[in-house]
Amino acid sequence: MSPDERTKAQVAIDAAEELATRCKPLLRGEPPEIVGVALAELVSLWIGGHHPVLRDGVRTRWWGLVNELARHNDQPLEAFEKRPKEEPLQ
């Protein structure tokens, strides 16, 4: 990967992390089943926005990313669910 490609990749990673950080307060304190359905709705809109020919590949790559991130963010769901809405999420 060229330095320019790495820079573009880092900009995208930083933007994604910033967006995720802004979303977390909206989900904090909600029951896991509500968060799950809300995330499923958002992901379905995102996948549905891709050309039908690409959707299976997008879904497969995305699910691999989710699994990798879950290993890095391993914490009980209860810790996320029971945190008061005012308390910042780490």
C-alpha cells in the first residue's frame, strides 16, 4: 500500500471511529434487543444501497469485520446496557 493509500485509509478509519463515537450515546442504556434491531435496520439500509450483485460480498466482508472488532471490544453486553445515559462510554 502506498503512503497516499495509507493516508486515505487512515482518514476513512478516523471518520468511521468518530461517527461510531457520536452514535454510542444514542444507544447507551437501551435494551440489547432494541439496539440489535436498530443496528439491523441501519445495516439493512446500507447493504440495500449496494447493487444486488455486490450485496453478498459486502455482507460477507462486513460480517468478517464485525467478528474481528468483537474480539477487540470483548465486554459483557450488560456493561453497555446498564451504563447510565449520562456516563461517557470508553
